[in-house]
Amino acid sequence: DSGVTQTPKHLITATGQRVTLRCSPRSGDLSVYWYQQSLDQGLQFLIQYYNGEERAKGNILERFSAQQFPDLHSELNLSSLELGDSALYFCASSRREEANTQYFGPGTRLTVL
Amino acid sequence: AQSVTQLGSHVSVSEGALVLLRCNYSSSVPPYLFWYVQYPNQGLQLLLKYTTGATLVKGINGFEAEFKKSETSFHLTKPSAHMSDAAEYFCAVSDQVNSGAGSYQLTFGKGTKLSVIP
């Protein structure tokens, strides 16, 4: 158990819908990273937040957005969902003293029908 | 841009045999290198990492990896495979995206699925 929690574990929805994925980092970790894992693209970095501020963006679609709240939990919002958005979404966190090392949550499996 | 190549999407070994999973990276700066393991229907678990210092790093579950700068490699080994080692293994390289901001983006290889034959 890494100490990173993600909810829900599974999410099934329809095309065109909007969903919110939630992540709670390890206690004391200020950085939260979001990754997408799909069969065709593999594991891809989406976005990073540090203490409430966006710090880095990767291959994140404009239909996707994220935020980090004062209690440091983060939410990834996915809108206008398409079939191709079906994937595993992982959250990872790291602490300032060990910023180069990320610990991953169990993931949320999103299925878009 | 950094990249990671894992040779072999599937590797099969007999129980008790040597495990060798290959990883090569490209980086314009000294890299941070990681191996993660993913068991079926689970998240990514950190196996080991290289940041600085000793080039042979030991991780959990008897795994180790050696950083070879001249070969740009970070291969993962285990002397004797166990059935419980069957999983998918990911090599990753870390790039500090924003200097001073503690922002490290992981670039992953495509993964190697390890099967252990009894």
C-alpha cells in the first residue's frame, strides 16, 4: 500500500458525459501527478500540481482538467467523453525532500460505452 | 525529449531461473531511473530507483539494477525467479520539468510482461 488513495475504483459511463476522479496523496506529499494508461498509448503523464498550483502539463486533452485543493487532494475532470478515453487513470504523489520519486495509487478504471 | 526502450514485451522464464529485463534510455542530462512493477488489476509499485551514487541499486523482492552510463542502460535482474514475480514491469526515466519547482515528469517504457513457468 503506497498511501495514495483513489476513488472510485471503477467508473462506467457513456460517451458525451463528464466524470470526476479523486486522488488523496500520501500524508505530507505536496505534489500530485496524473497519468493515463491505455493499451495503445501506454503510460502517459497528464498533469502535475504542487501545493495547489499547476506545475507541469503533459499530453492532456483540452477536454480534461484538474485541480488541487487546500487539503492537497486532487481531482481530474474528464468531459465530453469519447470511447478512446477508456483507460486506467493513475495518481501519484511525491514529497519535497524526495521530489524525484513518485508513489502511485491503485488507479481508477474508466470505461466509456 | 527523454525516451525509454524496453526490449521484449513478453519474457518467460522458468521458476528458479535468472530474470533479466532490459531497459535503455535516452537523456540529455544525468537521469533519474526507476523500475515499477504492476500486478494484475493493481497500481504501480516502486521496485527500485537510481538517483546518484552507487550504480548498482537493490530493490524489493530480491531485484536489482545496474546503471551503465556508457551503455545508457538500466537492466533489471533477479537471480532466481519465483511464481509471485509474474507481473508487468515498467522502466521509467525522470526529467525535472521546471527547475526549482520540484517537478519531475516520468517517461515510461512500454512495459515487459514477465511470465514464470513452474
